[in-house]
Amino acid sequence: MNGPYLLGDRQLDGDLAALERDGYLILDALLSEHETQTLARELEPWIARTPRCEGDFYGWRTTRVGGLLAKAPMVQHLALNPRILAIAEALLKPACDYVQLNLTQAARVHPGERAQAPHRDEEMWPADSQGRHWLLNVMWAVSDFTAENGATRLWPGSHRRALNRGEDPMQSIAAVMPKGSACLFLGSLTHGAGANSTDAPRTGVIVSYCLGWLKTYENQFLAYPKDVVRCFPEPLQRLLGYQMHRPNLGGWEGQDPIRWLEDVHAPQAHIDALTPQIAAELKALMAASKG
């Protein structure tokens, strides 16, 4: 994996500018050959034993597997990739207190699968984002992505206009990239899995991040039992939602929910978890009331 990625890096500014301009960004060779092979090996038993999807959205010749942090441990490293986390936080944190993991999912598009309908993943939340970013998707290429084997189709710039389910396919591009690469795209970008006209499947892993106060696509608290989550590093636990979103959202017995993993049984004091602005306002109000 790449080393530490600083928020002030010039590269980060370029990454964000590309996302704002085009709605997507392809980063080549983020994984080594060994890491990519390990990821493929960990995923294979789960993909092989999982029935194909049933539906006009998920597809009829596509296999999807969720809850990957425990099934394929390499996905933990994908979710915590420093460069991508820096991008996600810079993009999303203006609208939230912390960024959370929305989804981990393997997606294998089998030969003969038709192109997925154009859609936007922010459609999950039936509200107007008012121009703010709510979601960042990352499609990791486990196999080479080509225009022929079902690489994700993207409509550049579509995040700046209203959703059109009938987008012209000729105006889309294929997220062509070698295995080990990642395609980042906004939740407001119109996209869809491509048709696979080859005789071999293409496999990718989706890791997505969203605002900490939104309901996630994948219920992380059901996907990973407590004993499993305890084995995750703390940054990953917090990314799953085991932290308080200020002000006072998502707590447990008035505490930071990461304490639930400690098997605390005694009654606990409720402790404020406020934004600095609200904390200062309340402090000033209490001080004035004493006078």
C-alpha cells in the first residue's frame, strides 16, 4: 500500500479538482500484484458459493457479496487506504462530523450480462443534497476492467445535471483500468455496470464512504458481530460507525459507542458530544445565567 497521504499534498488538490470537474477519477496501480492476487484468492470462495443476483437493478448474470471486511481481510486495507481516506474526508466532511463506511461489496459481472440501467447511488436517500457531496464510491479492479468485459460506465459531468435514466450510452465512457487500480466517483454521478460481451467474468470490489449521519446502504452492525469487530483496528471500528457523531448522535448509554465493544455493564454517565460551536454557545449561555 502507499504510505501516509497528507491532506495538504498538492496531489490531493488535483484529485479533488478532477472529481469536482468530471465526477470520477481513476488511480492506477494502488495495489501491488501480490496484494491483488491475495484479494482475488480471498474473494473467490465467497463468490463461487453465492447465487447470482435476481433483479433488473442488481442484474441476472451478476454475483454480489457483501460484508467483505471479515470475509476477505484485504478489503480492510482497501477501506483504510490513506490516499482514498484523505480524499473522502476532504470531500465529505464539510457536511458532517465524521465519514463512515457505507458499503463493501464484491461484484462479478459474468459473460452475457447486459448493461446496468443508468443510476446514481445517492438515490438511496430521498432528499435533496443541496449541492453537497453525500457519497464517494471506490471501485477496485480485481481483474482488468475493459470496455468489453463490463467495466463500469460513467457519464462525465452528469453530477452537475438532473438524473436522466435514459442517458445516451454513446455519451458514457468505460472505466478502463488494470487490476489493482481504483475508480473513484461521486454518489451524484450517473453510472452503471457495463455489458460483458467476452467469455470471461470481470470482478471488482466496491468500497464506499458517506456522511456520518446518513443511514448506510449496508447495516454494518449486522454485517459484523461484536466479537468480529473487536478484532478490527480502531480506525476501522470507528469507520463502521462506532463513534459519536456530534452533536450527540448515535451514542450508546450517553457514551461513545466504541465503549460497547468493551462489555461495559455498569450504568454510565451521559457525556456531552458537542461541536465546538455548540459547546461555546452553551458555555456562554451558562456563564451569562450565573450573572
